[in-house]
Amino acid sequence: MRRTEAKAGFSNQTFSLSGNYAFIQAQPLYGYSNDREEVGAGVSLRFAENWRAFASGAYDLETSVLVSDTVGFGYMDECFAYTFTVATNRDRDREDTDERTFGFSISLRTLGDIGSEPGTFLQ
């Protein structure tokens, strides 16, 4: 097999939790010269009627590196939705600096969506 993925999750109106496992065979043409094996998790918590906070992360089992994590919050009602996220990506080989991106999205239900191209800041 070249790629295997498994995912499980739980969700209700207040809380959601998910976990996943992925094996991905080396793909030198895409810059991945070694096999990758990752586990990931995500959680979302609704803390008020229209507000939620969320977080996720992925851990590389081969290199023992937390390769990505994301945190954010969002608001959603019948007419309007807003989301703000902060994400960090790390080099599996620990050679490059971390890459941090910030993003936002605004959605007006009958008019359309506005969002940012994530700005990248090196840490």
C-alpha cells in the first residue's frame, strides 16, 4: 500500500473530538524522500450559543516532531459567520524555521464570503 488512513470521531451539539492515523509512502517528486507515519487529533468546543473554540495537531511518528498545530475561534448565527485561526507548521527534519500563518473568514449568508490569504510569519 502506498497510503493508508483511518479516522474516528465523536460529535454532539457542544463538543466534537476526532483522531486519525495516516501512513504515506515516500514521494520524492513531491519533496518527501522518506515514508511518513502520522497521528492527529482535533477538538471543538461550543462555549456560548454562537461561539466555538477549536484546536488540532499532527504528530510525525517517524521523526518524533509535532509537525502542525492550529488553534482558533469562530462565531456563527443565521446570517453571519466569522472564523479566526493561527496555524504553525514545523519542518520534520528540524532544519527550517517554523512557519506561522494567521487567517480569517467572514461569511454573510446571502451576500458571500470574505477571507484572508494567510499571512506567513517566521518565528
